Amino acid sequence: MDEKNNIVQLTPMEARRRERFDRKQTATAEKMLRRVRELTHCPKALTPFLDTLSQVFVDRQDVSHPRNVPTVGTYCVMVPPELIYAQGAMPVKLCGGSYTAFAVGDDTAPRDACPLVKAVMGFEDIDAMPAYQNCALMAVPVTCDCKKKLAGWLSERRPTAVLHVPANRDRDEDMERFVRELYAFSDHLSEITGVPLTSEKLSLAFHRLAEAQTQLSRFIALRRRHPTLIRGTFAMAVMNAASYTWVPGWTRQLTRLNDELEGLAKSNTMAVKDNQPRLLLTGSPVIFPNFKLPLLIEEMGGLLAADETCMGERGLYDPPVIVDSSLNGMMRALANRATRPCTCPTFADNRRRLYRVRQMIGDYHIQGVVYHVLRGCLVYDYEYAVMEAEMERLGIPIIRVETDYNEEDVEQLRIRIEAFIELIKYGGNDT
Amino acid sequence: MNTRMKQGLAAGLLAAALALVAWFAVDIPFYTWSDPLERASLTTLRDDEALSFSYSDDAITLHGGEGANIYALTEAGLMELENGKADSLPGDCLGTLAAVKPAFRADTDGDGVAETVVDAARTDLAFTYDYDHTVHALSDDRVPFDVLYPRRGQFVFTLNGAPLASAAVTATLSDGREVAFTTDASGVSTALSINDVRGGVTFVYRPDGAHTFRLHYQIEDNTVFSLRWLKAMMPFTLILLIALVLIILDVLARRAAYRKRGLSEARARIFQPSAVRKRSHFGFEIVRWGVMLLSFAGLIWGGRLLGTTFSKVDLPVLACPYNLDQTTSAGCYWFSHITELLERPPSYLFWFLGSFVAFALLFGRMLCGFVCPLGFLQDVTHEARMALRIEGITLNERAYAVLRFIKWVMLTLFLGIGLIGGSFCDLCPAAALTPALAGFKTSLYFSGFMMIAVIVSGFFKRRCFCNICPMGYLLGLPHKASLARLKKDAVACTECGACYEACPMGIKSIFTVREGKNERAIDVTTTDCIFCGDCIRKCPEDGALYMTLAGVKLYNASRMAFLRDQAGVRKGKREKHG
Ligand code: SF4
Ligand code: SF4
Ligand code: SF4
Ligand code: SF4
Ligand code: SF4
């Protein structure tokens, strides 16, 4: 672990700024966690996940991981965790959801940049988040414009690996190009960790992630039960915690949660009443502590039945599929998984996202869709129109919610979401 | 002329050139056996045993030759062999040898009255595909009681050249068993199975109390694990060795090339064996391997195992019927020898067409995925690479387009070369596999080189040859009417591309197709699909892909089954910390 950042002498002004940051950051994170805990039917086994979030955002400690294992900051689901684990490091997803860091980054980034990127830049500037600071390497896939500039900006300050993501993935060459990116990334990792990539290490890492995904799939199957066993906000906390947890530990925690949920299912204890409108949240990433939307939905009497967001279910959903057990075969599996099934709107052609959402509507008995747009996130906003048209065709109400990382618009959001929920409840759209 | 036409023309010319090269190349011998007649030698022993022929590889021995006259059947009729010895048989010999003792009187039926006994022996060398029993009739009054073996499992008896109708004959098998039977109106009996005949059989016919005719019959045998079998395996062993050397060379050359190109060291180590083994779970895949193994055994030793063959049924895969022990015959021969087919009695045509239509409609290329021995061989080589974790050669759309082109050339050769007097069999890799394993000495021309190519390419790219196989392609053509279907649920599919990555036939549409009449059950069956089920096994979405046979779901994609496969490591290999 790199301790040098913590012993740098701060000027009084910097010290004051940091103290303010600490206070505010702690306060928001604490408030969000409290609101999560206050929701009804919180399973006992959820505690370790919330503790992880608390550890990183309230206590501001580094993520827990075995000693001598460096951490690698990743900025998107397209950075394969398997590769990082295989080369003796631990991935930490650093996409920022912090209101305070966002406020800091607001001074550096252009006005129209998205809050996620602003928060990341804020973290870098304020230098007060161990989980962030201690990363030995940053891995930034070039997805949208904001990420591209972020990659450049970060590489002037930190060891940074930039991964070029193809704009499309149906042609074989596109995917093959990403295989080469992954080899380059792996070389970068070897420099940092001193651990060369071998087929054996990689396959063990695959198994490790596959175990996590097995539990996740079990979890998803439980979530699909109707009536519902677990609130979507809790599920999002579980998925957000995955970003900061050593994966075998997360797998164990999730196994316990699954066991508890199975017990609940047997005793017929459901999370919410049957008649609560079942909503799907999709769109720009929802990153802790920015839990504004999920909390609002569930506090206003809706049920967040599912989410299609990259810090939620999608973050670990797609498994890499090994069809060829040679090293190159596994690298292809990683590249394939990172690009082809990804419903990220930064890909030029992304009709698969509509199909994905349709499938989820069926799987989770969805009655309405909440479309989250982070102010400045063009790519997700772009896809709202097609999504709206598709939902209209299916007769599913949809609402577009544009917001960023501050609490000024909360009241206005509350009113809109309440109205949306009422509309589904009494609008005759019951199924 | 637009570019498309130009390209088409260029491809056509290239194809013609390739076909021309192939026409000359087919005659390049890989390993040829000399004519069985040249190889064979005959020794007569006067060892007081019953009059009979026996084989040891190419050496034929006549036992009990005291006072016997020994003949070879030539085009001019029976020709006596002096001293009963021949280092090679007469040039115009038809491959049949006979021995007969002068008639003597003895009481062989135990009724106390001596009869006239005619004791004879007969053997047919190189009992091969084109053995024509009409030519091999001795038709000579020196051997009055004669037996012909037109097809495995069928004997025709004659007495003084005329069919021996409704006659009671006793057969004594090599293990001492006695089988009594009566011939039909044309002297035919099907009472004995292939295995009854293999070790030699003695027929006894007693027309009346005063005559006994005895004939010992022996075909050229090819007992597995005998010296003869080992010899027959030689060309295939040679092929394996050459293929192995080529594979090693390829691995070394590629490693050097990757290093030279400055590729990442991890990439350059393309051979990384590992102790981590995946655990297999019972399912479609295991069933498929089971069926493949059974078919493989059946198509090599079927006749031996079952004692009979279904030689009228023409299985439309490259299971080479030069192996006469195989359970069924194969349609490939007739497809590539259409002129020969038309010269046969109409029943041949009927059986050929009937088998093809029936198989194509019932199973289609499922036969490729489950039955074809050449396909099995390629799956085995692929598994070998998986176990060794050697980097393969992954093909993309462009490479598959090249293979498709080669397939057209192969198809042209397959159907056409027979019409202009050639034989596709001289080029067909399958000729090197099953006949040798069954112990048949089959001469290999270009086939031998093809087989090396099949093994090496199949090692680096699974089922590479199947991508250019004309027989498989023809079998897949009527797939629209076939009962085997591959279907896709376009909504459940995440377009993850895993199916395409897994597909040995490079069928991309299973991954990309989204639109169809019923999006929850789009038919994605194609001519190329061999129903190996790997796309389904590797599909991580519940129900996104599935296979049906006559409407019954055989195999359905399941996320949990997939993850169980992927997460399963053999015990004791889990990582320590965590
Ligand atoms: S996709 Fe949207 S939220 Fe994500 S970095 Fe780009 S602009 Fe920001
Ligand atoms: S050599 Fe090939 S084409 Fe000829 S009969 Fe054998 S398998 Fe069929
Ligand atoms: S395509 Fe393959 S499996 Fe099918 S007949 Fe040809 S060699 Fe056999
Ligand atoms: S593997 Fe399954 S989910 Fe993936 S593209 Fe193929 S059918 Fe779709
Ligand atoms: S489509 Fe599926 S079943 Fe057909 S050949 Fe390809 S992987 Fe095998």
C-alpha cells in the first residue's frame, strides 16, 4: 500500500478545504446509508454490504484486501476484473457518486461535463479518499467523450492505462482490436504488480468471478420472484458494495444474503405489499452515495423491482464465456464480454439495450420505467427517445428524470416520482 | 464489368485452377499397398489336419495338403499350382484359391456305410468392396460343391455349377459349433453372421447316403491386434506422427514469430499447460460424446461387434465404407461415383436415395455432430489442444469466407470427379481412418496428405475440415425440411456473441439475428449447423437458444448450468486466500 499521500504536508488552506470535504462527504454518505437502513424489510445479511459502503465513504478508509495486493482503479464495467485479479491486484470501481467531490470537480471540469466525471476529478483534486488515492493504476476505457478527456487528464497525474473501446462490436475485427487492448493493459498491470499473466492464474481468476456470478444469478433469480423478496435499493447497495470488496468476500456475503432470502421465500415473508407499483430504473449510472433516485422511488411507495444500470445489476451480470481454454482464448472471452453484450449507449449501435429492457420487463413484471439522465450525460439522454418509443409500443409508462449530484432538486423530483407512481397505481395500467 | 462480376469470375477461375491441381494431385500416393495377389504367398503343409486355408498377414497356408490338388482361379479357369507353393500368384489370378482331394470312400456320417467323400477348401483373398461373386464361381467339375460369398452374411451354394436349392447344409464353425440350415430356392442362405465366417467354416452337404461333400471356406481375415492389423494401421500411424511434428513446429514457429513481433510475453507463451481442470457435468455434451464414441466403435468394428452389417443403408457422412466391417454403408461413395451407381441395379439407387432422404429429414447434420468418425477425430484433436492449453487459430468472417470458397471447390470435385473418370476417394481424408482401424489395408493417395491436414487444422481450429466437407454440406442442404432445429429467443438473447465464439462452423447468424416471425422462437438453423450444441452450452441466457428434434426440446440454454460449468474446478485447486 502506498502511504505517501497521507504524510504530505498540507497548507492551512488546503487543510481547511479538506476538513470541509471530510465533513460534508461523511454527512451525505451517512444520511444516504441511514435512509437505506430505514426502508422497511431490510434483510439482516445486508449489513456487511452497507458496512463496506460506510467504511469507504463515511470512515474514509481504504477498501479491505489482502496485504501486498495493490488496487487498480477502474472506470467502467469494460475493464475486466478477471485480468486484474489474475495479475495479483484488486480492482476498485472508481466511478464517482460523491456530491462533495462533484462540487470540487465542478471548479476544474467544464460546466457541461457529467457529474460522474466531475466527481472523479474532485477526488483527484482533494486527495482525501484513501480508496481512491491508494490505487496503483487507473484503468480508463475510452467510452464517451467525458471519459476520453478524463483519461487524458488522469494520465498527467497518475499511472493510467487507457483502453480504446471500439465504437461497434458486430464486426469481428472490432472485438479483436479490444483483445489487443487487453494484452496491452495486461502488460501495464505486470509493470505495476510484477506478476506476469499466465493461463493458470487467469483461469483461477475466472473461477473466482464465476463463483461471484453464480451467487449473483441466484440473487437475480430470487429478485425475480413476484411478490418481491428484496427492495431494489438494497440490491443496488449490494452491487455498489461489490465495487469496493475483495470478490471472494463479496461472494460469501451474497451467499448469506441469498440464503436469508430463500428462507424468507419459504416462510412467505415478502419485502413489500403486493400492490406496490413495480418500477425499473435504467439510464445513467447510480453510484453510491448518489442514491437519490432509488430512495425516492421506494420512499414514495414504489417498488424498485429491477435496475438496468452499470453500477447495478449490469456491473457483474455478463459472464466471460470460455470456449477455448488457452490464454488467448480466455483473453478473447474477456474482450467479447466487455464489448458484445454490453448495453452501454456509448456504442454506436445499441438496439440490444431495448431487448434487454424488454426481457427485464417480463422477468420482473415491470409496470413502469424510470429513465435516469445525469445532466451532461449525452449518450444516455440520446437513447431516451428510442426507449420512450419502445415503451409506448409496449404500453409501459416511462418517465425521464434529469438530475445531477446535488440535493437542490430533490423536492421537485419527489413530486414527479410520486405522480408517476400514482399514475401507475390508479391509471389502470395494472397487469 | 462491375466489381462483383469480376470477383465472381476471379473466384470461378481460381476454383477451376484448384480443381485442376486436385485432379493431378489425387494420384500422388501417400502410402500404397501392393496388389494383394503380389503380396500373397502360398505354402502347403502336409500336417494331417483337415483340409483348410489359413492366413498369417499375407502368407497363406494350406493345411492337410496330403495328396490334394491345389488351384488358383484365373480368368481362364482353374489353374493348377505346382507343388502347392507360390511366392506370388499367377498374374491373372482372380484372388481365389481352391484345394481338393481326390474322392475317397469313408464313413463320415456314422451310419456304418461308407460314402464317396469329396473334400475341398476354398479361400477368397482381398475380400474388398468390389468383390464380385459371379466372377469368382469356380464352375469346374473338379470342385463340384462350391460356395460363394457375395455379401457379408450371405452364402450361395452350388453343386456342379447349378444353384443348390432347398438343400440341408451343416456348417461347422471354427469354435466347433454346428449350424444346420436349408438353402432357399436360389441356393442362398443367410444363416451365418460375419463373425461365424471370420475364423473359417466347414460346410458339409449330403445329397444322399452315398455322397458327402465337404468344403472349408476362409476369407482373408483382418483380426484386430494381429500383425496384419498393425500393418494396416501403419499409414495412419505415420499420418499421426507427421501431424504431431507439424503441430510442434507450428507452436515453435508461432512463438518465435510473436516474440519477434514484440507481442506481450504472456501472449508469446502460447503453450501453457496448467493443472487446473474443469469439472464436467452430465448433460447434452456428455451424451453427445457418448453417442460419438458408440458410433465411432460401430463404424469401425460394428460388423465384428454385432456380427452383422446393414450394408444397404447408406449413412450420409464420411464414414468410409472401404471398411467392410462398418455397421452401415456410406452415401459418400455413391455421391462421388454417380456413374457407377447408375450402372447398378435400380434397388441400389433406391436404397441410396431412400437412406439419404430419410437421414437428411430425420437428423440432418446432427449426424455430423454425433455420428461421423471424421468429425469425432476432429473433436478429439480439439480437446487435446484444450487440455494442453495451446493457443489456437481463431477464424473471423473473412477466414470463414475463404473456407466457404474451398468448400465449393471440394463439392465440385466430390460430385464431378467421378463423372470424368477420377475418384474422390483418392482425395478423401476419411479413407485413412476407419478402414485402417478395422484392419483393412487401404492404399492412400492424396487422402493421406489430406488426413494430415485434417488433423493439424482440426487441432488448431475445431472441425476445420467440416467447414469444407462436401458430404456434410449436401446433408445440410435440405435442412429446411429436417426435424432437427436450432431456435433462438431474440428477447432473452443479450447478443453476447458467446455462441458465435463457440460455434465450430462459424455461424454468425445465431448471434446477430434479431428479427423473425416469432421473436421468441426464431429459427436459426442453417446449412452449416452440425447440431453440436456448443452454442447452447455456452449461452449464458436462460432459454435464449435451444435445440429441438421433431418439436421436442432436446437442449435449452441455462445460465445456472453454464455458470456451474464455468465455476467448476476440480477439487483441491481453489485459490488459497480470499
Ligand atoms: S456514460 Fe454518461 S455518466 Fe458515464 S461517464 Fe459518460 S457521460 Fe458520464
Ligand atoms: S474415401 Fe471418402 S468418399 Fe470414398 S468411400 Fe471412403 S469416406 Fe466415402
Ligand atoms: S462435415 Fe464433418 S462431420 Fe459432417 S460428414 Fe463431413 S467430416 Fe463428417
Ligand atoms: S450466446 Fe446466447 S445470449 Fe449470447 S448472443 Fe448467443 S444466443 Fe444471445
Ligand atoms: S450453430 Fe450451434 S449447434 Fe450449430 S454448429 Fe454452431 S455451435 Fe454447433
